[in-house]
Amino acid sequence: MGVNEFHFSILRALLVLFALLPLGCASLPRADAQDLARTRTQFPTATLASLEAGRRAFADSCAGCHALPRPEAKSADEWPKVLDEMAHEAKLNSGQRDLIAQFLTAISRRSQAAQLERR
Ligand code: HEC
């Protein structure tokens, strides 16, 4: 195998690898301590662990019928109403629904806060 052929096969292997990576989940933001502080005004019992559990439940439950929605697509006020409908679609119990609501409103609040700072 010549050097060029060898490089080509490495390149091809990398392309296949990247094509198989679950990008939707990898690019989904994680909630941090600041997000948690903002979320507690709405969900007083939220923790970093519950926000991470919500992130995972969201990625697992919400991409079956349509693309995974962006958390910033709805405001913190809008998400609970959307989730009331989608919890039925995704057959979530109320615990799963609440975890996903925590995560989505946390990231949505983060982008709302960032927009206010830019003004
Ligand atoms: C069984 C299929 C199914 C699953 C699972 C599902 N959805 Fe949906 N979703 C739909 C359909 C169908 C629509 C479009 C009809 C509608 O708006 O009611 C939709 C629309 C939406 C919309 C746009 C609604 C609007 O008012 O702009 C959002 C946001 C959404 N889904 C979020 C979610 C989330 C979050 C989850 C996970 C909890 C989820 N979906 C799981 C079927 C599903």
C-alpha cells in the first residue's frame, strides 16, 4: 500500500466514523450552575443531576417523530404547554415530563438571558 493510498483509507475511515456519531446529542448543551440558579425560580427542587437526567430523557424521547427540537425554539413559558401535548405523544410519565421541562426551560432561559445582555 503506497503512502497516498494509506492516507486515503485513513481519511475514509474517519469520514465513516463522523457519519455515525450521534451529532444531535453531542451538540446539545449541558446545564451549568448559572442555568440551575435561573431554573430554581420555576423548579425549586432542580439540581444539576436532575437537569442532566432531563437532557438525556429529552434526547432519548423527543427525536423519534421529528428532529430533536432546539431548546431555544420556545420560551420558558411556552415549553410546559408544548410538553403537556408531547408527553402524551412520547408516552412520558409525569416525572420524565418534569425532568425534560426543567432542562428545556433552563437552556431556553440561558438564551433569553444572553439576548438581554447583548442589548
Ligand atoms: C409520537 C410522535 C412524537 C413524539 C415522540 C414527540 N413528538 Fe413533538 N410533535 C409531533 C407531531 C405530530 C407534531 C406536530 C403537530 C403538533 O404541533 O401538535 C409535533 C410538534 C412538536 C413541536 C412544535 C409544536 C409547536 O407548537 O410549535 C415541538 C416543539 C415538539 N413537537 C416537541 C417535542 C418534544 C419536546 C418531545 C419529547 C417529549 C416530542 N416532541 C416528542 C409528534 C411527536
